[in-house]
Amino acid sequence: MDHNNSNNSNKKDNRFIANPSLKIDHVHLKVSNLQNSIDFYESILGFRMVQKSSENNTSYLGTYEPGQDGVSSLLVLSQIDSVDSNITSNPSIIKREAGLYHFAILLPERKFLASFLQHIQENLRPQYYEGMADHAVSESLYLHDPDNNGIEVYHDRHPSEWIWTGQNKIHMVTEPLDVKNLLNSESYGTWKGFPKKTSIGHVHLHVSNLPKAKKFYQDMIGLYHTASYPGANFFAADRYHHHVATNSWIGTNILPNSANNLNNVGLDHFAIQIPDDNKEKNSLKNQLLSNGISIDENLLELEYRQESSFYVYDQDGIKIQFIFL
């Protein structure tokens, strides 16, 4: 088992390497009914309202608690302009468009996953439940929201338990979750909402072309290609299992993402956070621009902390925001 940090050795190939502190900051979704979505994410998942803008029908959800300082949103919800009731009311209809497969909420301790599992067993309507799995590096529960946006809630095993099979290659599997072990080995109590130190651990995306997606997320953004699975690739900064995953499971003949179409539900964008350092910022911008990737600095949302941020689009039109903090 290899637990040595290999950043230095990887820089010998002169490939652009993402900052090791890179992480997913938040996910922004377009929803068909804002209040219904707020009710779902607050009462079922346990987010708390951080900020609400009636001007643009947008709400910011996080793990806010009274007296807590420096709260940031993990999930942003915006109401779309019109609704195709056939799509939003029928979960069997798969939208053949590049975009979100799921976003993944990372819990800081295993006991919270046990508590959340008991909570959804008692309170989640069956139509929103998708499954559960053991991925060797983590234990995961899967569900979706009223607009069929996929959600993973998971807990990482300690990195000392992860198995690295090669340089920046990690062992991951999809096996049944040992529910009995999870519930019996943890003293978890009643679910009270997402605890402090909850974060967005990763995003998993539908793409039209895996090699092109790999070129973007590995060569342009600078993530390591950490694992492959039939029809899927996984990418991460530093020594994490994955911050971004891509798959072609709904096919290759799919539409580009409709990020800026305010009539479609789904992913508006996801945000990547990088340390606020001018050298880092300029290095990333130069990397993107030198490879023909346009930078959009016309920020459309009103969230705080974003003065130095910008958007880019991947090969399928999926919008990514870079935030420097």
C-alpha cells in the first residue's frame, strides 16, 4: 500500500498540476419549483437556509447554525422560467444531455452516515431512493431530488485504509453496503441535519466522449486520473480518490449541457475552490487560455465571496466556476 505523496515526481513530466488544496466548493442547480426543492433539501436532507434572493428566485443552502461564523453555501437552487411537467414528474424519463449524474455530499464522520441512513429509511419517499454501495474508499447512499438531480451522501474511510495500486491510481469498487455493520457499530443518535465540516466531496458528470473529457479534466484542469470503471473515469487533485468523475452511461449521442438555458432543470454549474493566490490564479488562467479555453468573467449570480471568480466550459458545455479563497 503506497501512502507516499507523489506530487514532486509527477511534476517532472511538465504537465500542469492542479493545486493540491483544490476542492469542490458548491453545486448550483436549476429546479422546477423552488419552494418544493427547498422543502426537500431542508426537511429530508437537512440543509439550512443561508441566504435567499427573491430578486432572482435563488436560494443558498448550507450547514448554517445560529452563532456560526463564516458560513458558505454548499448548494444553490434557482427556479427556472418555465416547466416541462412531463420531464419533471416522470423519473423514468432520462434526459439525454451532458450534465449532472450526481453531486456528492461528504460527511465528516461515519456516525452521521448511520444517522442519515436511519433518517431516510423512516422519512424518504420510496420514489426518491436509489440505492447504497461500498466503494472501498467510502460508503455511500444514493437518492435524487424532485427534479431527478442525483445525490450521493457518503463518508470516506480513513486514507490509511485506501489502496493505491500505482502512481496516483486508487482501488475503488462497487459492492453491497454492509448496512447491519453500519447501523450496529456506530452510536449515532437522531439525524439533526448536516453537521459542521460537511462539504461537497465530488461531482459525477454525464459526458459525450470519455477521451475528450479526460483531456479536459486531466490536461486542462490538472487533475490526476485516479481510476477507471466500465464507461467511467475518475479524477482528483493531490491524494484524494476523486473530485470529478465522468461517465458515458446514457450514450455518446447526447446533447450538450444547457447550463445557461433558464427553461431547463438540471445543473447550472459546479464550483471549484483554489487558494487565493495571484500566482495560482494566473497560472490557471494561462493554462486555460493557452489551450484555447475561453474564460467568462461575467458572473451571473449574487453570491458573496466571488469577486475574483470566473467560469469556463468543458467539452460538453458543462459550466465550471473557479473560486479563489
